[in-house]
Amino acid sequence: MNILLTSAGRRGYLVTYFKEALVRAGCGGKVHAANSSDCAAFEYADRAVLAPLIYDREYIPFLLDYCKENRIDLLLPLFDVDVPVLAAAREEFASVGTTVVTADRRGAEICNDKWQTYRQLKDAGFCVPAAWIDPEEALHAVREGGAAWPLIVKPRWGMGSLGIYAADDEESLRVFLTWGRKQIRDSYMKYEAAKDESRSMLIQEYLNGQEYGLDVMNDLEGNVRGVSVRKKLAMRAGETDSAVTAEDPELMALGWRLGEFLRHRGNLDVDVIASGGRNYVLEMNARFGGGYPFSHAAGVDLPQALVLWALGREPDPAILAARPGIMARKDICIRINSIKGQ
């Protein structure tokens, strides 16, 4: 059983989780890490490889050859930009014996495009914050009493906290929209934003409430197998810094509905805010998110479940159930390596 994590970046802990999963499954195999530049995850992987940039036309051919030569069974993208590219090539990878663990093309589009997230979830009956792609429509909603300042301005495609602002009036709204588009042009977000650059920013209703993160765990056939809920205690650069696992039947039911709606493979990282007695879905990412370690610390082992499913074996349901009340914090680990000749 061989596993490839693409856009591995600083997710060394995920490499470790999958290496441990292979040991527990008793199947042998290696965990490979791919990235377009040298990264921390390379130090943890059994094998590391430098790949072309995601939007390079050689990216998919390179990975297909790599998967075929190294008999990769499972391929997991760990970066939002990577998800739709690999989702669109799921059949090509299947032809060389590799299962791409993420959403299909439709699901990847819904997750990566926040405007589509809003429209698709709203149409399906989920509770979402009001959103606009046209600033004139947002301003009209404010004037008519259907919305109120502040309004959140964020990239339509993107992750983390890059380009997110709170506008208190029309002037700041227009300034943030202009500045946000400039930031997009100067960042990795420019590739997806090129599809609709003039409408590359989203305006969203501001909600005040408690934020939660969900890990919605599906098997390789897209069936929901478990939901882990964590209450966010602190955030840093758009990622959870500390959290505590929670037993919340309503949020677990929401996660289950989302998993049935999207029918992704593997993990779906979901941001939710509880406000005014309702649970609003803010964003979704069809991959292992930065909040997964909190579920793992509470007893969840999705990497092991994925390995077992790939082997045709059924995992113990207990490894997809988080123990409630487990509080954890992220830390910074410095790994020191010697340099030959020095």
C-alpha cells in the first residue's frame, strides 16, 4: 500500500499519521510527499519528490507517471488549488490504479468557489450567510434593511485569512474590493480567479457567534462514516490554533447531511458559525484541513480507515468517533538537519 500526499507543505504530521496507519494495518508500503519546492513534509516522508507547479501543463502527466512507477494506491491533495485539478483527473489516475481521495469535479467546484458554496448550499436547504457577488446588490440590501454593516469582503477563491476584510460603509467596501483584487493578482489565487476576474471577490453577511469546525469523513465510495465536531477557541491566520472536541447532535447531523450532499472521498473540512440559534455553513474544503489534528488527538484515525478501505477491509467504527471534551493546541516544531560538508 503506497500513498502520495501532494502539496504536502508543512503537513508533516499527516505524513506521520499515514505512516502509522500503514503499520497498524500491517500491510507495509510507503508514504510519499510531493511539493513544488522543498518543504517540511519531505523530512517525514519515506520518499519525497519535487513536482511541477499545479497549473503547469506537465503537472498531471508528471503525477500519473509517478503514481504508475511507484504503484501509488491513494493520492491525497492537501491544498485547495490542488483539489479541483486532481478531481478533474480522477478517471485518469484510476486507469493507473490510483484512487484520488477528494471530491469529484462538481464537489470540488462547490467547495473551492465560495459563490458556488453559497448558491448550491442555499438551493439544497442548508443555512448559509447571505452573500453577494455584485457590490451594488449588497449595497441595495443594506439600504432596504436586508443586510447591515459590517459586511465581510473575501476572495471568491482562496484559503486562510488572505484578503479578508470587514467593511463598515460603502467607501471601505469599494476600497477593500479593489485592494482584494490586487492581492489576488499577486498570489496563488490568480489562477482560479482568472475564470471571472471582475467578480473574484465575495461580499458576505457578518455573523457574530461561536465558530466550529467539522471533519466529515466519507469512505472511498462517498458514503458518510463519521463526523467530528470541534469548538474553536483561538485562530491564527485563518487556521484553528486551539480547539476542544464537542458532542453536538445538531452539528453532527449537519455534517452528515453535508457528506451525503457532496459525496466526497476522505475528509471534508467545514467551517460553521452558530448564531441566533442557527448553524450557518461558512466554508468547505474537500481535503484534510488544518483542524484535523484536533480530531486525531481525540481518537479519530481517518488515515487508518482510508488505508483499510483501500485494502477492502472494514475499520472499527470507533476510530471515526472523537472523544468529546479533548482540548488541544498547536505548537511550532523546529526540525534541525545537518548539512553535508559543514
